[in-house]
Amino acid sequence: MSKEGRISQIIGAVVDVEFDDELPGILNALETDNNGNRLVLEVAQHLGQNAVRTIAMDSTEGLVRGGRVTDTGEAISVPVGEGTLGRIMNVIGEPVDEAGPIPHTVRRGIHQLAPPLTEQSTESEILETGIKVVDLLCPYSKGGKIGLFGGAGVGKTVLIMELINNIAKAHGGYSVFAGVGERTREGNDLYWEMIESKVNVDPKENNGSAEGSKAALVYGQMNEPPGARARVALSGLTVAEHFRDEGQDVLFFVDNIFRFTQAGSEVSALLGRIPSAVGYQPTLATDMGTMQERITTTTKGSITSVQAIYVPADDLTDPAPATSFSHLDATTVLNRSIAEKGIYPAVDPLDSTSRILDPRVIGEEHYQVARDVQGILQRYKSLQDIIAILGMDELSEEDKLVVARARKVERFLSQPFFVAEIFTGTPGKLVPLAETVKGFKGLVAGDYDHLPEAAFYMVGSIDEAIEKAGVLAAEAA
């Protein structure tokens, strides 16, 4: 028989519930009726003999003291499996895309333990994305965690969508997108852009079926109470874990990981915890670690996570981003000055890093080519002041050659995206890693010094650049 209690106190998102008999367990989901709407409360603390303190997963407006509360006897659970693809659900697994119930045969609790060490895979293996600049200079590892840094409008969303598209095409894998405390408008835009770019299928136009979709969406936007924002990343991760345990290589996107921490700090004070540095919750490192440790590669499959990270006031020492950094395997930095040159993806080749950019993992040839490319770009950067003041003519012949090659490398790091095809009219390109390494190796060695700069802009492999150079020469003749 389910236990029943009554509401004794409501302070914002925190609700106290009294029980006459034994108390529900920590992290159990309780349910109450709020003016006809189902409201889920998650047990956070036991207060003395007969009361628990809970965090509400939705607005508490309209709740009254004395309201009846039922213990479900288990943690919050969400639908998992292929029925979630192409659909949007909220933190408690309810559909929010107005396309009917989410078809599922199994639900899974959002609080899971990290896989035991015996099940984890220790191999470092590169995850080919088909995006040249990423694969060459800041390669992603299967089961790794990647931080995506970038301001507004430099292409974070497009890069995320291209990764979802390429993983689906190259690996047949699924993706899960957790929108944590982001703008509702951005979430809506992403949903429709995924349908437009054929990553997902619109269930409303397909008799309620989203079959053929490649990504599941789990949203807890800015307008949601902190309880929902603090848990929605776990709901998304639970959906991703199910795919991984079925043998898939899953991509898990979180936008934005900072909001996860922010939501935790909002409820922390209401729960009576003494704040730590900068007003954050004292459990900051534990909260982050508990979630991040679940993102890993097992002997069955992998979850590779790409996390957009907002840096408050550009202060990298702020406890929230600083705690995230310690978990990352790679950083992809998007730079506005590169986007202004029209080079997309606007990944900064000198600022982006990866733990697996190591000859023992990626091989000696790839490592050497990557270092040579970075070396040329670094020399070009140091020569830019001289060029700006004195002009190109004052450079030595050797430096002129470096500048010419660096400008070609810069342009060759650009690439037409499949998901941007509807906007640019240029067909997207997925470039295998071997082709990428071959192209840049020849470029750095000077094999293509005779080709014009324009031939390297927005092409896939080096063969396409040679072909484009031929077309340009024919047009000029």
C-alpha cells in the first residue's frame, strides 16, 4: 500500500511533507495534485521523526498546506528506448511536443550508479566526426567528455547538429540532447532545425510516429523551477545510458552544464545548507562528479558527451566552470574572429585541446601533422603584427611562404556542413580521418603551394581542392 502524507510547509520550490507512519526513502518521487495537474516532489531530506523535505519538479503556485501527497515508492523515472527518438520530454518523462504519449516498453529511474570499474573500458579510441578541424587538432575520444566554449552566434548549435548528423550517418548511432536551463526559443529552434535538416522526423506529420529520427530531446528550460533544471541532465543521461547498454555509441549533448550547477545552488539554500565559495552549494563537486562519472565507455557501448559551458563574467576560476574543467577530455573553442572571416566551423585551432592528441593513441603520422599545422598557424599569428605595420613585402621569403601556407591551412580547416546545406546551397561533406591527415600533410609539406587560396575554402578532401583549383583556372582563362 502506498504511503500517504500531507503538505506542512511550502517555501518556493521546497515543500515539506508530514507522514504518520514510516517515511519515504531519500530520492523517492512523491505525487500530489495541484489544481488538476500532477506535481512530482523528490525527497531530499528527512526532518526528524515524521517529516521529509522535498524539491518540486514543477511550479508550486496554487499548492496549499494540508494537500494530500502519495509516495510512489521509487525514484523519478523516464521512458527509454527507440520510442524517445524524435520526441521532446520533460524532466519526469512527460511529452511536451503535443504529439501524444511517448511509445515505450520500459521506464528507467534517473538516479543510476556509475558503471563499476570491471565493466568500464580503458581503451582510448578516437571517435571520427567527419569534421576536419575536430578530427585533426582536437580529436574526440569514444566515451570522452568535450567542453564546447563559445559566445552567442558563433555556431555552437550548428556544430552540435552536424555532430548529431555525422554520428548517425557514419556510425548509425543515436544522440540525446539535454536542454538544461536554456532559452525556450533556442529549444524550439533546435527542434525545428533538426526536422528541417532531416535529423529528426516530425511526428505530427507522420501520424504520431517519429520513426527514422536520430535524436531524443529532454528539456528543462529557463522558466522551469530549479528542481527540474537540476534533474533534467540526469533524465537525458538516463535515456543515453539505455542506448549505450544496448551496444550503441551514443552522443550526449548538454546545453548548458553551468545551469545544472546554478539550479543546484538555488535549491541548496532553501534546503538549509551552508553555502561555500561564491555562494555555490557545498555539494558542488559531488553533484558534478555523480553526473559526470556516469558518462563513460563500458564493454557494451559508449556515451560521448559534448557539453556547452557558459563561463560567468568570463572568469574561468569561478567554481562552477572550474569544477567542470576537471572532468573534460577535450575542449573545442569557437572564436568570433574566425567566424568573422567566414570560416566555419569557427573552431580556434590554437586554443582547442584534446587529451588523446598523443602519438600512442592517434598514431605518429596524425600527431606530427597536427603539430605541424599548429606550428604554421602559430608562426602566422606572430607575424600578423609585422604584416599590419610594415606590409607583406617586408617579410623574408621564408616567412612569405609560411604566411601563404598558413592562409591555405586556415581555409582548408573550413568545411560545408550537411545541416547548413539548406541555408548555403553548398552540399555538406563528411571527410574520413585518413583523408584529413593526407590533405594537411601535403599542404604543410608544400605539395600544394601552386594552388590558389580560394581552392581550399569550403571543400571536403584535398582532391576536391585540386578539382576546385582546376575549375577556377578554367573560369579565369
